[in-house]
Amino acid sequence: MSKALVLFSAGQDSATCLAWALTRYYQVETIGFDYGQRHRVELDQRPILRAALGAWRGADRLGEDAVVDLRGYGALAESALTADRAIAMAECGLPTTFVPGRNLVFLAVAAAHAYRRGADTLVAGMCETDYSGYPDCRAETIAAMQAALRLGLDRPALRIETPLMRLSKADTWALAHALGGDALVALIEESSHTCYAGDRTRRHDWGYGCGACPACDLRAKGWRAWRAKRA
Ligand code: ZN
């Protein structure tokens, strides 16, 4: 199996993607982005969650990590995720948390890093099921980006894997369970970070968060739906 680079933010989705990649590729590296996100606490959770996942499955498989400073881009693409603005629905029908082109920028930067590191697969947690209307999470967008990167980097074998694309948030918990049972689920509950408000003071059964923002809401609903299915 080839070498993969996982876009790893320390959220539930990218944690599941990293676990998925660790079961499939002989070598896995990670990349994260500082784009001035309000929930910067996720950057602090990255090394903690990475170490836990490395210990869970093959510390020998988990290679280097890189954090890229994209604060200039974040300032340019100001949204409720990067500036002190209310999280709500905007007139265009997208949440104010939408950062224009975020996944396109992340994938282009990740592809440049993968090129240098000799990785031919990018693994990313985009998901069009619960995607809040973000147009850069659609399968069609990712397929077009893969085609552009293959051409632009002259890497016809480059692949973008999005194992969560068709999954609901409940399915994502189920995937974590299928990959690593209760131990992996407990690890993701405890150490991944999803909350847009950056709250790690309140612990719920589904993990830490304010419990009120759209990200907490999705995570909590998915967790409860998965638990209900198991019961
Ligand atoms: Zn929250």
C-alpha cells in the first residue's frame, strides 16, 4: 500500500479518517492548518489525539506531522469561523461559518506537501451528507480538485480519498467503532475537538463542547443516533 497524507484538524471526522488511513496504508503522515480559526483549541488537541491514535494503531506507521500557517488566507476569507461574528445563516443560504474555498486551499497546500513527502494519496474528511451546504465539501468538487491536482502537479496517480463522503455523523461513529471498537470511540469522544466556540470545559457523553453551536449540535445528534441504533 502507498503512503498517505491525512488532513488532520483533530475534529471527529479527521480523527476517524486518520484511524481509517492507519488501517490501510503502510505509512501515514498528517498535515494541519492554522488559518486563524476561532476554535484554535483544536490545534492544541492535534498532538494529543495524534499520539493517542498512533498508540492505538501502529506508532511505526504514523510518520511526520506538519502545521501550515495559513492565517493570511484566513484573514482574506473572513467568516464566523475566523472572526468575531455571530454563527447564523447568511442571506446567500450558507452559514456564516463558511470560509470561501477553504477545502480547495487545504487540498492544494496538502498536495504540495504530499508531492515533497512522496505521498500519492490525500485523505480528507469532507462529507456531503451533513455538510451544512458548504459547496467545497461536495463529491463533485473533490473529483474536480483531484483532476486539477493530477494535471497541475503532473501526478496522474494522485488520489483524494474521502471515506466519510456518503456517511451521516451517526455512520461516522459506526465507522470508528468498526475500525477500533469501544476503545477507538472512547478515544475520539475524549480527545477530538469539534465545537466552533472552542469550549473544552464542558464534557458531555459525546465529548467536549459548548453544546449549543451548530458543530456541537451535529456531533451530539450523530452520537445519539448511533447509540440509539446500537441499543
Ligand atoms: Zn459548540
